[in-house]
Amino acid sequence: MASTQLRQRVTATDNGARDIKQTKRSVMAKRGLKSLAIAVSFPLTLTLFSIYMTSSQSSRAHVDKPFWFPPSWALHLTCLASTLLTGVSAWMVWADGGFHRNPVAILLYLAQLLCTVLWNPLVFGAGAARLGLVVCFGLLGSIIGCMRVFGKENPVARDLIKPCLAWIAFISIVNLKLLFL
């Protein structure tokens, strides 16, 4: 009888410890989702605002474009996708503590975000293709830096940035073509 009661007490203690662990995991998961939502929504909002500010008019709308030149909606949509991928990538590095171990990572990410937000208004709003090309090179350099630094902290974060690198190379070519139109 005493051994049965002892077994029940041990089982009750184990169940209590499991409940506490499960509650802690649930709280951490909720915090993780909140931080992910912030890490993705903030850069997306900035990029959407940048696109919105330049969507009403385009200084190059009347120019004949080559057949491979994408429509502006495709450029904007892909720019948003690139921002989403870099936001998730930055969040992964932050969640692993990479911004604390290597503060250059956050500076590169913020430089990339600034260049992304500036490119649309410069190229499509103001028609400043030369300045836009300079911003593209800054964007290219910062995204390569992010890829290298993020890769040291989290290899998946580096892999998420690779499509963004290809996209930036493409918009650099588009921007270069705008100089000669």
C-alpha cells in the first residue's frame, strides 16, 4: 500500500514538472511568434510605404522599354518578397543571439533595409537613375555582407538571403538599363 502511494506521488510530481515545462515552452513560442511578426512587419511596412509613395507616378512610364523589362507591379512585389526574406533571416540571427555576438550584423541589415527603402523613390519617383544605381551598389554590398555574417550565425539565414542577392543583381541591371533609356 505504501509503495502504491509513493508511486502515485512520484507520478504526480512528474506530471507537474511536465506541465511547467510545457507552459514555459508555450510562453517562449508565443514570444517567438510576436518577435517574428515584428521583425517581418516593420520592414514590410517601410517597403510598402516606399512603394506607395512612388506608385502614383513613374517618371519612366512613357519610355519604350526592352521586352525583358518587368512591369512595375512585378518589381514592387518582388521587392516585398525580398524584404520578407531578409526580415525572416534577420529574425533567425537575432533569435540565435547573433546580433549580440556580432553587432556588425545588425548594422549591415539596417543598411540593407535603408537602401531597399530608398531605391524605389529615387528610381521611380524622382527618376534619379544614377543615384539609384549608387544605392543599388550599396544594397548589393550590404546584402553580401549580411549573407556572410548571417551565415556564420545561422546557415539557414544565409540561404534565405541568396534569392535576395539574385534579385538585387537583377534590379541593378534594370537600373543600369534605365540610365540609357
